[in-house]
Amino acid sequence: MPSDLSSYLASKYLVADPKPSSKKRKRKQADATSGLLITDDDDTAWNNGAAQDDGDEDGPLTVTGTTAEFRKAKKSSWKTVGNGGNAQDKDDSAAAADAIIASAAAENDAARAADDEMPIVEDNGSVVKMSDGTHAGLQSAAAVSAQLRRRQQEEREDFERHRKNAKEEETVYRDATGRRIDISMKRAEARRAAAEAEEKERLAIESLKGDVQQENARRRREELEDAKLMTFARKADDEDMNRELKEQSRWNDPMAQFMAEKDTSRGGKNSKRRPVYSGTAAPNRYGIKPGYRWDGVDRGNGLEAERFKAINRRERNKGLDYAWQMDE
């Protein structure tokens, strides 16, 4: 069929050149002319160009001549849309477009007016509602919007009423076993544990102090307690202030050497005797007494006590050796 179609087209519409006598002449003729190639849509179309050189009848046919129908026309028959055409056509097109736009706007206005005139269905309990609270069925946009606003208003009023009437529940805490934990009791236990830890720390600090330091701290506390009852303004007739001023020693006081009524038992500030420790203390190899500021705590490594024990043991062994010799 393709071969018959090409033959029919060539015989009716095309003028074919005579077949070249040789390959060289055919090649020159193909290069010199620019014609139309008609190729059959069959299996032989995928063959290489050697079929044309061998003179195959089913190969592409080179046509050099064309009819007047394929010649370039001097006057174009195409019409330009937009810029082309006369002014009358442009006016008609614009008028038609304006009419279409006006009719569409009128239809939209009519539909909107019909939706606004449609009455809103009241909720009387028998109307089927959807999950968002709007009524089922055909409704206008204004009706749906009104129903949504009414639903939101109802939810807001319910929330406010519940918030005012209902009491906030206290958080329930539970342990790993699921038992309920009393927060107030736990807080009291935590405060009691903190107080006990603070008391233990205070006692540990107090235990590191000596007797003198503890006595000074006690006196300081007493002075602070007395200061609570002390007047804000101390005048010249204040007995405590005058007694404190009299007890003070000054290096340029000419009467200091005649003041014998001062306390010299422990080597006070005005005493000429060197202060010494008046309490009991463990003996040492040199017979030196502790200083008068010693708080009574032995901070040695026990060497003096071991030395005296060794001396006593040696003396006891001497007596036992003499007794054993006499028994023999």
C-alpha cells in the first residue's frame, strides 16, 4: 500500500526526474538539486543509504520539481489576531467582551442576593447537624457563617461558666508503687530533715572549739541579749559604760601602778605578774605548764604519756626482778 500511495502522489502531483544512468551521475544530481524526499513507512525505512545507491524501488524517491501549489505565494493569506484587523473589528470584540463580563457580574450579584434572602434555619432540636455544628442540607454561605459564629459563642460561654463554677483540682502525686503522696507531710519532713542537718553541723563546729572559746561565745550572746534592752542614747550617767571605761588600761596613765584593786588572779590586763594557766594539765618531761590561753584540749600525739608509762614499767620490772632473785 505505501508503494502504491507514493506512486499515486508522484503521478498526480509531482514530476519525477528520469532515473540516473550511473551512481556518480545520480550522486551529482542529488547534490545539485534540493528536492522533496518521500519515504515509505515500512521496514525498509530503517535501512542504510546504500539502498538508494543500488537503485532499490522501495527506497526514498528524490523529486526536484514541484507544482504551483507548493510554490511560495506572493501574498500571505494569514490574518494577524490582536494588532491586525481594522478598528471596527476591534470595537466589536471589545463590546462583546464587556457584555460577557457584565452578564457574569449580574449573575453573581443575583446569586448573592438569593443567598442573603434565604432564611436561616433555627435550631429547634429536630434539625440534623454535622460534626462542626452547622445544619445539614443546602444552605447559603451567610447561614453557615452565622451557625458557626453561634456555635463558637456557645462554646465560649460554656467554658466561662465552667471556669467560674468549677474548682481547680489539686495535683495528685504518687510514688513508684502507686500510693498517694501527701505533699504537706513531705514538705514538713523535708523541713525537719534540713533543721536536723543544720543542728548537727552546728554541734560539729562547736565540738571543735575549746572551753575558753565556748565561754567567750556565751558571753558574747549574753551581751547581745542585754543590748536589746539597752537605750539608744547612752549618756554620762550610764553605769555600764562608766565601768567599762574605768577597766580600760592606758599606757600613759600615771595612776595605773597604784591601782591594786584590779583582778590579778589570772593575770589581768593591769597585772604586773605574768599570766599562767591555773587549771590541771598532764605532766611533760620538761615540767612546762601550758599557756594561760590553753582551752584544755590535748592535741599531742601521746608521746609524753607513753614515755611515762615506759618509765613506770621499767621501775616495776626492777622490783620484780629483785623479788624473784630473793625467792630463788
